[in-house]
Amino acid sequence: MNPAAPILIFDSGVGGLTILAEVRKALPQAPVIYAADFAGLPYGTKSEAEVAARVCGLLGRMAERYQPRLICIACNTASTIALSMVRDVLEVPIVGTVPAIKPAALVTQTGVIGLLGTGATVRQPYVDRLEAEFAAAKHLIRHPADALVPLAEAKMRGETLAEGAVAEAVAGLRDDPQAQDLDTLVLACTHFPLLADELRAVFGQDIQLVDGAQGIARRIASLTQGQDFAREGSDFAVATGSADSLTTLTPMLERHGLMHAAQF
């Protein structure tokens, strides 16, 4: 293993930065490339076939170009749809991101759990299996909240969110008759933790927000245990789409240790 081989963290946009932040804590010495598929954003409104083809194609080309030691698909939608396919075609270890239903079931006191994800995520059989295995005795309320994705992207660019925009995006969950006892919320999209303050303003400060970022970082650390790390240069980001997307994000990327960015 080349000590300079990076960990590649892939997402449709900036949501995967929530995973990167936890990876930094667990493996501060590890070289990282962050990859954002802005040209494909959003994934949640695409068909399963579109997402699978896009993710497999992009990761195949990125693996060839950057020779990563491990790839993290830091996107619930891409993982629930394409994780097994990517593992079939690439030899590099792949870590996926799936809804944190198991930890949510362990912490809920009322037994009523909300799940916010993209439309593509909440309808996946993968989520059915997670619910059956870990939350069969709980009441899980799923809500597609695709509108939160552009809001999170806008917030990370320093834009002011329209008043009530987050509340409107989650109104279907908040107003569900079963939600009166809701005490735990699974953030089944890596973009959504970026809106934690806004979500607490809607659901109350006592709501437990659960995502899988820490568990994913622990899994990456476990799979790379004993490996040597060495940076030959600064960590950086690559992205599909227009150069303007990267330009507006430069200050935020630098705050995450990604010192330059380029189009892919």
C-alpha cells in the first residue's frame, strides 16, 4: 500500500463533508480526496437505474485516476441503490452510508422515530430490511424531504435560507398524527446534519438527531488499521459540473482542509 494513497469520499454534493469531518477526527494523518458530483445533483429525484449507472461509472473512473486505498460513498441514496454494484466492479474496499435506524432504535424513549431522506432513499428495500431487523418493535415514520438538499447546499455557500423553508420541507412528517410522540429523527441524507439547528427549531430542542457519520468514520479507521499514511501534498476536492460551483465553495472547502479544487 502506497502511504500516499488517499481515502476517496464521494457524494452528490457537500453533504459528505459531514462524513469527512468525522474521518478527520479518527484519522487526522490520512490523505483525503473529496469528490462531489454537482452535475448529477440531486440523486434523490432520479431513478434507481440512473443513480446506479452514474455512481458506478464515476467511481470506476475516479478509482483508476486517483488509486485510492478506500472509497466511502458518503450518500445514503447512492449507497442504498448502488453499494453492492460498486463492490462488484471495484477491488478497492468500499464503505457505504445507510440510514442510522439501528442507533436510533437504541436511543428512542417513546418508540416513535422519524426518518428524513430523499425520495429515492425512503422507498428502498434496503431501508425495509433495516427497519425489520432493528426497529420492528418501533414505529418508524418515513418522510421524503428532497427539498432539504438544496437548502443545505445553499447554507454551505453562505446564503440566507428563506424563512420557513425547512419547516415546509418537513411539514408532512411534523403533521403526521403519529408524530406527536416523535422523539428521535434519523437524518438519512448526509446533507441533513448541516441543517441541525434549523431542524431543532422545527421539531424542538429536545429532539434526538441521529446520523451515521461517527460509525462510518470508525469503520474506515478499522479497515485501514495498521496502514501507513503520508501526505505528498494538500488534500483537495474534485467535482463534476461548472467551475462556478467550486469557486463559491472555496472558503468552506478550505475550512475542511481541502486546499484546492478542480473539475473532474
